[in-house]
Amino acid sequence: MAPEMVLGENYNTQVDVWSLGVLLYSVVSGHMPFPATTQQELFTKIAVATFNFEHKEFHLVSDECKDLIKRCLVRDTK
């Protein structure tokens, strides 16, 4: 879920771009960008939209791919 959805805000097709960013992050690393043990923790992390590329798998990922992920996982699309 995109931050707008978690926060109950109006949203548009930009949430699909967010979803693609989450999928890309997961496919190239095998990890989720917002790991959490509870739904509340997950929603909080999504709302803040802070993630990193610290997993060792990202050492093999190109800077261009990481840049694309960063551009997809933007909290404020304006």
C-alpha cells in the first residue's frame, strides 16, 4: 500500500508507481523495503517512507536501478 492509502488521503495512479517500486526493491534484493513485524509498524514505516539499500544484495545492483527505486518510492509525488 502506498502512503496515501495508509493515511486515508486521496490518491491517484501514482500509487501504482509506488507499488512498482516496492516490487522492484523486492525482486532485486529478496527483501521488503519496509520490514515490520506488525501491521501498525508496517503502516508507520510506509507513511514515513524511509528505506535503505543496506542489504548485501544491493552491492550487486546498479546505481541506475537503485535510482529508479528511489524515484518510485517517493512519499510526496508533487
